[in-house]
Amino acid sequence: MCNCISEIEKKIHDKYPTHNGKEVESVNAHVIWIFTDDGMDKGTSTEFVMTLKGQKKKHPVEVNHTYCPFCGIKYKQEDENSTTRTDSSN
């Protein structure tokens, strides 16, 4: 597993130490946690928004990446019995 997520979070924090006159405490990517027999891994996903005809409510559809979108390294495969949970913190 690559460490692109952590590296990019640090680069963003270093580039933007303040925002709207306040110190930036932390920068966290939206990550998915992949639970496998070997433990857990972080990954990334892209969220699409689906709008149904005649309805105002929008429905999110999350697509999990199988490769890191930053460096191209393949993420660890999920086991058949594993679950994936999205989380906005590390």
C-alpha cells in the first residue's frame, strides 16, 4: 500500500497553514477503510450524485478505486467476507 494519502494531506497542510485568517489544525482526506483477513487498509473513492426524475432529493453513489489515483499502485483486494466502510477521518 502506498502512502500517497498521508503525503498529500501533509502537502496541503504545508501549502495552506492558515485559512480565512485561522490556523489549519489538520487536513484529512475522505478515505474508505477496507477490512480484510490481514487487517485494514485505506483507500480512495469517488462519489457521484444521482438525481431521480421528479424528486428533489439527491442520492450518492460511491465507487471505490482499485488503484491509487495518485501513483497507480493497486490497492489490497477485499476478501469475499470483508466489508468496506466510508469514513471522513483517518
